[in-house]
Amino acid sequence: MYSIALAIEDYVPVILSAAGLWTVTRLIRTGAREHEDVAPSIGGTALAASALIVAGGVSRATWKLIIAGGGPDVGALYLALFPALVVGYLTLATAAWLRWTSPGSRRGRATALIPAAVAVALLIPFTVALQSPDSRTVPLAWLLTGAAGSGALSLLLARRAWRRGLNRLGWLFVLNLAVTLALNGVARAAQASEGVQWVQQLINTGNQALFLVAARRLAAIADSPDLEARAR
């Protein structure tokens, strides 16, 4: 059972994540518009992927709020988070990779969706085969796959910062990745008390704030020719 306050707080990291993902998406979309060697559809794909991730977070927070208010357990709202994270993060990370590490490529939307499509194609039969009312293996598999996409995105952002001589900024993205992995490790444990859940949520909130700050700093460098020149 969740308290109303705990459920409402769960929207805070979602909002911070939305702001951070929008910043990253803007970096990808700007590059796709400015460089002829990048397929324009990459920017649209990144935006759709970010929107999907945020929608999954809102769905999960809404499920928690309904439960906290004494409402029914709407399983679809709870489960929507997992495919949203898998498809969203893997697609966004691939779009960033195509934008930043593949000069001369015209690969676009279809290529960016391939890792997500493969992951979902593998996870669906896995889910059908192993799903049971008390199984924690299936949601964990989806969660870890989504975390892999999130981690790939953080490493690509760190690499972009390091290549501009922004070492501290790059390590902020690595720290974000480490905290994300730690939180996913905690998710393997049994249902925690509300006090422990408060700690987990507040750590997640701080981690999303860290991601937003780092992403905005990287965007500021990209938006300013003078700062970009000094960073190289």
C-alpha cells in the first residue's frame, strides 16, 4: 500500500526526466536538421522515443496514485512502464548513436528502431513462457533491458562530453548511470516498507535532477559557438 504523498512524489522524477530527455532530444534533432549526412527522421524518432518513456513513467505514477487513493489495481497502467522503457530508451540511444558516431550515414527511423524491435521480439515469448501471478523474473527482465538502453544513452552523452574536454560533465553522466543500475538492483528485492520506498524515490528524484543538469550543460555548450570552441 502507498500513501498519497508517496504516490504524488512519484511524478516529480517523471517531470525531471521529461525535461532531461527533451534536452537530449533537442540535441539530436538540431544535429539532424543541420547536417545533411544525418537522416532527418532521426530527430522525429528521438522525440517519439522520449515521449514514450515519459508516458510510461506517468502511467506507473498514476497506477500508484490510484492504489494510494483506495482505487482498483489497474494492471495495464502498472505494466505499461516496462515496454515503454525498453522501446523508448533503446530507440533513443540508437538515435543518439546514429547522430553522433556515424558521420556520412543516411540511416534513419527504421535503423533506430531495430534494437528495440529485437529486444521486444525476444521478451514477448519469454514473458508468455514464464509469466505467473507471483513471478518477479519477467518484469525484472523488461526492467533490466530498459536499463541497458538508459545506460547506453548515458555513456553516449558522457562520451560526447569527454570528446569536448568536459571531463567532469562526462563523469556526471557516469554517476547517473551508476545510480540507475543501483536502483534497478534494489528493485530485485521484495516489497519494501514505505520508508524504504521514500528513500528509493528521493534517490531517483535526485538522479533525474542530475541527468537534467548535465544534459542542459551539454546543450549549452552545443548551442554556444564560443563555448564549443573553448571546450575542444
